[in-house]
Amino acid sequence: MKIKKVVCAPGVTGFYFDDQSAIKAGAGSDGMFYTGETKTLGFDQIRQAGESISIMLVLDDGQVAWGDAAAVQYSGAGGRDPLFLAKDFIPIIENDVAPKLVGQTLTSFRETMEAFEDFRDHDGRKLHSAIRYGLSQAVLDAVALSQRKLMCEVVADEFGTTVSDRAIPIFAQSGDARHLNVDKMILKEVDVLPHALINNLEKLGPNGDTLAEYVDWLRQRIQNYRRCEDYQPIIQLDVYGTIGQCFGYDNIESITNYLSRLAKLADPFKLRVEGPIDAGTRDLQLKWLSALTREVDKREIPVELVADEWCNTANDVRDFVDAGAGHMIQVKTPDLGSLHKTAEALRYCLDHGVGAYQGGTCNETDRSAHVCVHVAMAMHPAQILAKPGMGVDEAIMIARNEMERILALRAAK
């Protein structure tokens, strides 16, 4: 089955692009808007509407395979690719990428996408991770259509795995509505919650007191409103490096003391803390996150650290795993570009006994979320992020329903 034509359409995402540097520096807020000066190149305001590009491959039998190119909420931060605006990147897809695809017969998802890893546009630049991300979804869909398989079956065949016979645990994110949205998660018995979006020092509080109070409330909320004691969700908090910002990213003793405090407040629920520090560069992040992980293990503090900042590529994932920088790695799907790199990174984590969290961003689309579910079902990560958006219900619906469809269809074969 050959590609006859490549068609692009601009789209919107389920959330926004946010200038993380400006927010961390104390940008004001007014409703859904942030106030103040931007600090990251490409932003003309601190929060702006998220954009996507649908990449559609028209096949020679008339079928259309498609995926959505999208970038993370905090584009341009932590070593990531710059802001992704449709008007800037549709011409690159149409003029540089499409000619390499039209007329191709797609037989392998992995091999087709590997050819685009070092591909350069007419200006000599590597393709933006968002383009590789969206293109990989479309190529995976096209290969699945040509082979009359589910997308998860194609991934499993090409990576030598088997499709999971049970749903992957779901991690939901609350956004700033970190109280109301927790109630939604408890009602729907989400496996991992609530993310909480602790992305500035005000939300952490002096000496971390505000977050500590929230964890205490969260524990009680779960215990008071769960339907039965069998519901034992994992508490995972994304703190965007603010703990290190508060105590000093190299102040290992103070950070571990604080993590111990949080773990006691979360008990009896398991605690994970994502992005406890942001050391400012990749090398420093590897050094200090691995040191923090060793100290947590040495003191037997019941908390798992999750790597996020500065862990943006499949090579980064390998380096963080090898350095022992975190007990779990977020494999942030848009940052890795092509989904075959997500699969490779997940496999590396699992093969080396490190927790694999298939993440992403609220700033994606329903299509990218659906395709990511297929990758997760083939690669068996410890958890998958419910996305896009911060409304909770919609993202849980997309992830859970797609997994249930996969399970039902395979059971019916």
C-alpha cells in the first residue's frame, strides 16, 4: 500500500503553551491568563493557545492514515524544542517531508520513522520533535491499515513484545483545580493521582508547607470518599523542580528531609515525586538527581523519584537510567519525537529494572492520546498519562475507553 498524497490541517490542542521560565520567575495570574514579561524565545505572551497539525497520509486505496503533531505545554524549557506554531511548520511538512513520503510503500513503522531521525529540512535543521511525533502516528496507522492489524499489534510485532491482556494503570493530572479535580479522580478510581501542577514556589509554600498541607488533605480525601479500602491509588506530585528551588538543588539533606515529611503525610498511600529538582543543565541534573536518588534509598524513605526535566530524548532516558537518576523515568512522548523512540525508551527502562512512565502533555490532542494508548498496550509501562487537557474526565475517558476497545477486539478474535 503506497502513500498517494500528504495533507496537512492546522488544529488546536487540549490545553495551552506556557512560558515556564516566566511562571517560575513569579509571573502574576488573572483567571486563565498570566501577567508579566515573557522569558522564553518565541512566546509573545506567557500563556497562548496550543496548536497542532494533523498530518494525513492518503493511501492509494483511498484510506487515510493520520496523526497529530503537537508539542509540550512548556515548549522551549528544559532543553526542549521551541514553540510549535502551525503556520511555521506546515510549510516544512509540505515542502520537505511530503516529497520523501509520496510513492513510498509502508511495510515497517519502525524502519520508516528511523529514516526521519536525522532528516534535515531545507535550512539544515533537524525536524521539530512535534513533526516527528505526528508523522509517526500517521505512519503507524498506515502500516496497521495495510496489515489489517491494530496499531498496538504492529508495535508489539516490531519490538518483540505481546499486547497487554489488561489495562495499563492511568495517571490523571489535575491542573490548578487540584482539589475539585481530585474528587473526579476518586469517583473514577484513577490508579495514580493527582499531578497537582506545583510549578512555582507559591504553590509549594514557605519551607514546602503549602504542598505538605495539600498532601495531608489529599490522603484524608481519598480515605473519606473512596468506595472501599481496596482502592489504593498512588499519589504522584509533579513539582517542576520547586523543591530544589526552595531548599537548593544540591542541598540533598534538606530535600530528603522534606521528602520524608511528605511520605509520612501520604501514608498509607505510596508516594511519587516528579521533578524534585531542576539543576539547570542536563549534566547537573544527572549528577544531582542521581545523588538525591541514592540518598533516598540509603535512608529508606518510602518515596519514588520521577525524572522529567532534561530527560527529553531516547538517549537522555538511557543516560538517566544508567546514572540511577530517579526510580522512574517519564518518557514524555512529544519530546522524544517519533513513537518508535518512545517504545525504545520504555523497553530500556523495563530491561534495566527502572520504572517506565509513558507520559506526555496536557497540550496534545485526542488523536495523539489514542495512538499513545496503543504504544503503551504493546510496551507495558508502569503507567500512562491521561491526556490531553486538564478537565480530567475527558482524558480518563479517552485512555480508558481505547484500552477497553483494544482488549475487547483482541478477545473477540
